[in-house]
Amino acid sequence: MISTISEYTSKGKAVILNYHRVSEHQSIYDNGHMKAHHFENHLRWLSTYYNVIPLPELYINLQDNSLPPRAACITIDDGYYDSYSVIFPLLKKYGLQATFFVSTEGLETGSLWDEDIKYSILNLPSIKTKIEIKGDTFDTSNFENRLAAMREITHKVKYMSLDYRKEYIEQLSRECENELNHHTFINESHIVEMVENGMDIGSHAHSHPILAKETDEISRNEIAKSKSILESMAQTDIDFFAYPNGKHGADFDDRHVGILKELGFKGAVTTEKGVVSSASDVYQMPRFTPWDKSKVGFCGRLITNFLGK
Ligand SMILES: [Zn+2]
């Protein structure tokens, strides 16, 4: 029944799914991680009921109006180590291909800003009952308050300019008396192995900036730098981009679409909800994150998405 309904509703449309972190074991600090068995269920249902196609193939199908019925694409953002250690083996197990959008700064430093915040707070000496960063004071006197501080700092930092973000995180690290030298990110050999096994790599800018907050020059450098680093590692063209945070207006705008075109990207994905069809702007293809734990919920959500509700 799922197949019949969605065959009818999905004609000429495709859904692009967006995942981030997937872990086998997670602590209370890992807010927003999906459990591995939960992700594996999604892959099982996708491989049973949907035609999972890689993003470059979806792009060609959109150009010549040849999308298969119930077409679905899998994308994974950021490039954290679980992309390689948990997600990649599961994709191989089900014979599925996905696009990994990587923020290349993590390849150089071993982590991105949100993990740096988590690391600092996790390793805060127990006698520190409060921390002060650039005039902001956070109560860290007990576990709940530390968790709340981590969430508040993460939310604040996400929308800061790159320069201010760097200063803020460095001061946080000093306040917490620890070094930012932990590794939570994939590396070049992981990228090479994933590409050799049919995975596709896309750019997610260099330092995961909110592009709308940066000058055009910084945005262009962020995008071009990440494209060239990934092209030299993957030994292939990097044709697709995922806007960090991904909302048109708040996180990026038409200037950045123009920069992608100038730099030779074929298309880009956002975090706006919806389905793609031949009528879609390939530089602003919508995606959505399915959190459903049951088969009926998951497949139902995909059908609802195809219906455009
Ligand atoms: Zn991201």
C-alpha cells in the first residue's frame, strides 16, 4: 500500500533527506544525535519502499524529467567522525549512496565549534561554579546548569560572525582551563575511502559560517576554499553545496546563490521543507529531517511531504 500510494503522489518529485549526527552510544550532552538503530531502520525502509538515488543522479533526472517514482536522496551534513564510523558502514550494508556535506575547517582542526563548546563544558573542573565569557556569566555549579550553559552558549555562538565566534570559543576554553585539541572529525583518508565506495562529497563551506552575517568576500573565500580542499582530497569535482544552517533570508540569500554559480557549482540544498521537481530552483533544493521511529510514521511523513502538506 505504501508503494501504491506514494507511486501516485511522488510522480516527478523527489525528497531529499537531511541527517547530521548518528551515534551508537550517546551521553546526555549529545543533544540532537540520532541513535544508530533508528537510522538503520530508516535505511531499511528507504531501500524497501523508495528508489534511493545519489544527488548527482537526481540533478540529471531533474534536467531531463526522468525521475524514478518514489525518488529519495540521502544527505549528511558537517563531516563529524560518526559520518565515517557509523553512517558510512550502514549505508554500505544496505547498498545505498549518500552525499556528505563537509565543513573543511574540521578536517584541519579535528573539530567544529559546537564540539569545542561541548568539550570545554564537559571537561570543566568541578570547582568552577561559574564561567564568564565576554561579559556573559554562566552558572556551572551543578550538572543541570552546565547542560543549560552548554545549550545557551551553543545557541549564541551559532549566529555570531566568524571572528567573534573564534574569540568567544577561545575565551570559553581558557575559562574552562582546557585545550582545544580533541578530534571528533573525519580526515582525508576517510574521504578517500568513502569516495572509493561510491559516496558523494559536497561542500558545506569552510568554517560553517552563517553566510548572511559575513561580507561577500568572506563568503566567497569560505565557499571556494572548501571546494578546492575537497576537490584535492576526493580527486573529483565538488558540484553541490549545502548552506550552513540552511534557511533563506536568515542564513543565506541571493548573493550566495550567485557566488555558487560563479564558482561552478551545479546546485545546492537548503533546510527548507518540501519536495524537488523539475520546477525547483536547483540552487535552493529543499530537504527535511525525518525523526520518526516507526515505519508507518516515517513512510507517512514521506508521503505527506510528497503531497506538499
Ligand atoms: Zn551544518
